[in-house]
Amino acid sequence: MIRWVLFLALAGALVAYAFWIYLRVDLAVPGARRLAVVRAAALVVVLTLLFDVRLPVGDEDGVSTRRVLLDASLSMGAVAPGGTSAWAAAAARADQLAASGWHVVTFGGDPARSSPADPEPTEVATLLGPALERAAESGAREVVVLSDHRYEDAVAVRSALETLPLDVRFEEFGEDVPNAGVTRFDVEDFPQPDDSGAAEIEVHGGVPGEELSVEVYEEERLVATMRTPAPAPGLRARVSVELPSPSGEGRVRYSASVRLDGDAFADDDAAVDYAAVGRQEGALVVLSLSPDWEPRYLLPVLRDVTGLPTVGYLRAGPDRFVRAGRAVDRGRPVDSAAVRRALTDAAVVVFHGLSGTLDAWTEGQVARPGRRILMVHDVQSASLAGVEVAPPRGGEWYVSDDVPSSPIAGSLAGVALQGLPPLTDVLVASVAEGSAPLLVQLRGAGEPAPMLHLAERPTGRVAVVLATGFWRWAARDVGRDAYRRLWSGVVGWLLADQAVLATEPRPARWVVPRGDPVLWNVPADAAGARLVVQAGDSVVADTIFAGTGTVSAGSLPPGAYSYHVEGTGGDALSTGRFDVASASEEMLPVPAVPPEPSRRAGVGGVDPRPGTPLRTLPWPYLLVIALLCGEWIGRRRSGLR
């Protein structure tokens, strides 16, 4: 009774407020009373929703108050030898309840995907908490949960049982079936094809006290076998495996599998990973076309400030490059194909020694999208970098104390610029884009000129360096801090860009988690390209990239796939392969029925009010929108704002 008295009092206040606004505050216009009625009606409907008013339809025997939550996660499909799956028994029980008037919905990973029972379990997670919340929001008061009780959100379930106005009953299906699986599998890259490598494997399941057999394959070749003790139920065991040198170069597919007699759940028996052989993905690559002292100092600084793997290449001939860096990273000379693969997979590329004598291969690499530092030496290379400059001017150019506002000004704050060794061969820009973080002056007294430009382009962020001789800073104590902070700021600005900077159309991940959409990194020059995905000899996707950046091509079932991308002219832009993982962690949690809630007085419990909650129906919200739109139109037609 008090609830309704309060409701009527507030409703009366809202109606009075609406009429007071139109009759006392706003200008007097024809139809003011009608507009006041419209506003009052909208406010009263909103108040009704806030008070959770229920309509006198639906009762204890109606579908609006009773729900069956059917677990549709993958673990429900586990079949013990000689037995049946928990899904078959739970689905049969759900049919019985549905015949008695219960409303059946499935639950798993995404509560928004709740639907009537599917032919088979497909969800990759068991999250009951969101499903209970949605049931309570829809007006249900009785809930029956049909599951094997391998919940991944046990804390959220316990909280929901304590606080939600639901009478929840659990029915258990399935049994403790034998299972062992691979939870995680990571293979490190092989910077040198002749190097050995290592892999990290996490396994779960098995019988405590016994051992699990783990095998690792490189493509179809068995390369490692080991046995490890089975972890306790609900826990994981991590093991390291030494891998021999790979038999090929490029992107090599590795798989790890675990074996257990009588395994009842095959989906988590194997996991896949790809390793880059002969290069490192996501590395910082320095390519010196006119080697001098700069790469000697720049490589270790960039490695220290970014934490990324770094590799350098020094051009020693028309198609001959020598690796630079630490002694353990150096090896035999490589050709331009190996360097191109490293540039394609790099997070940041530094082109050092760009000049007008560039060949077509180098020009093509400079023009590709990505995060780049371009250290140019003449007018032609500066034009290729997108900056119009005058011919290089010799002499000694000293850094000006005046530090302009720029994205890296914070990195340069407090740095001692006086006394730095001079730079040489400065290219004075006549037309440039972006910001200029540092200025230089000829002999310390000339007209200030920018020696570095930071530009943000559709193809990625670019830093264009218009001077030489920075290595002299690092060679002396007085300039080491300035050298480190300058390049730390530049590369930090480059890496802060979250845009897709792929140099060729390719999957964003080589191993896509089960159930996730396959995302593609599409550079600006690949808009309109055609993507063809195959599983074996069968085409499973044939689509056109409508945009650039990160593009979704939809979800695919678990398996191994190959792809090729053709440009609008029919030329091949990229080819490769990827996997959609079959592994899941569905069998990792130990089955456990949630305990009975111990509700405090006045908290939780079943809502005794009959009927269907008004907030669960769509028409009140549509009515509020219609009333507000009608009031706005009426105000404008009558001359009110």
C-alpha cells in the first residue's frame, strides 16, 4: 500500500511540474495544455518503469515466470566409453519441462546468444551468472539449471544466488569422465634457421599420480616426445620442450597433443602455434643501405627503450645483406627475400642511409605502409619520404635550445642540448607535414631549421630525419642521454599508434580462438581486394575487403585454412595459412553444484508479486520515445524551443 501511495504522490508531482512549466515558465502558446499532457504522460511512463510495475498477465504456470537454463557448453558433449553425453540427457529433460509450460533457453559464454535448445552444444565457456541475471530481468521467479556444473564464474554464480529474486534448482548431468588436454602452447621464433628452440606447454586433466604423454610436431614431423605427471583436478602443469632446428624457413606450423587412454573429450587434445623461422615477428628492424657508425649505436638503444627484439641488416652488395647486432645474432649473409620477410613482419622499420641511388626493391619497401623512421641523405630520397627539401648543406649544425611543442616534447624535457656535437648534411625543408620536435642552426647562430619531422599518414606514422651524425652524440658522455631520450621519444610515438599497419593483407592472428571472428589486417592499398579462404581443396569464404584497417570475415569452424588475396588488377597480394583452434578449457573446472544461498532477511528471495514486469516489454520504451518526439515537434510548431 505504501508503494502505491508513494507512486501516486510522485506521479502527481510530475504532472504538476509539466503543467507548471508550460503554463507559468514557457511563453503562452496555443496548445500548451496538450503539450503539458504529453510531457506528463512521458514522465509517468518512466516512473512506472522505475517502480517495476507488473501487468496482470502471466502467473506461476506461465512461461513468463519459469525458466529452464540449459548448459550448451562444449563440455556437455563429452561422452564416456559406453555411455551417453550429458547433453543428450539434459536436452531430454528440457523437453519434459517445456511440455509442462517452462520456457527453455540455453546459456554458455555470451548471454545475448541465449536461445531455444540447439541441436548440439557449441558454447566455448560456461558462464551461469549472466544467464541468471537475464532470467531475473525478464521476470522469471523459478529457474531450473541443467548442467554438468563446470562453471567458470563460480563467484558470480554464488553472488547471483544470494541477491537475485530467484528460486533456483540445479539438476546435474554427466559424470566424471576421463580427459586430458592442452591448455596453452607457445613456440618461440627462430631468428636463425640453424638455431634450436623451445616451446612452453600447459596441460590439464589425467589421473593424479600417473603421467601424460605429450608429443610435438613440426608440420607433420614428430620432433619431441615427453612424459609429465598429471596435475591435480582443476589445475594445470607447465612443461618446457626443447625443439630441434626447423626443416624450413618462413612461418612454420607446430602442434602439441596429449594422449590419455579412454579420453572422453577430444576437442582439447591438441593445440597449434606458428613460429617465424629466419626472422622475428613484431621486431624492430634497422636496414642500413649506406652503413656508417649510426646502426652501431642506434640498435642497442632501440632494443633497450622498446623491449622489442631488434635486428639490423647492412647492405653489402646488390642482393647481399649482413646481419648486425649482438654476436649471437649474426650469421651468414642473407638475400633480399629474407630481408623483405623481416620488414613485412616488423613492428617498426628504420631505413638508414636513403639516397637517390635507390633501386626499385628498396623504393618498394620504403613505400609500403607501416611505422617507419626514414633517415634521408639527399633531395630524391626526401621526396620519396614525402618531404620537399633543398640540397644538403654542409657545415656544423648545432641543436637549438628552443624545443617546439611536439608529441615527444615530454621525452626531451630537461635534456641538456647545449654542448651536443654538431650534426652535418642538413636538408632544409621547404614543404613538410607534421611537427618538428628539434631545430638546428648553422654554426649555432643561423636561421633555425627542423632536422626531424613527425607525420601521421593513412599508411602509418613516419619520422623523417633530415640530418646525419647523431651517432656522435652517443659516442660522447655529454650526448648519450640526449641520444637515448630522442630516439626513445620517437619510437614511443610510433608505437603509440594503434592503427593497423600491416604491409600486406593477412590475419590479425595466425591461431584464432575457437568461436572468435577471423580478423584481417588490411592496408590502405588493399581496399577492394578479394579474399579466398580454403579448407583443403574446398573454398569456405570468398569475399571482397570493403574497407581497410581491421576487417572481420566472420567465424569459421575449428581447422587448418589457407588463404590468398588478389588485388583489383588480379595480382597476388598475399598468401598464407592460419588455424582456428579447436582447444578449449571447458573440461578444466572441477564439477561442483553451487551451495544453497544463505540470504539475509529482506535480501534476495523470490519476488511474490504476480504478473509480467512492465520493464521486460518493448512497447513502454517505444511509447516514451514517441511521446518525447511528439512533444518536441509540437513545441517547434508552436514557436517554442
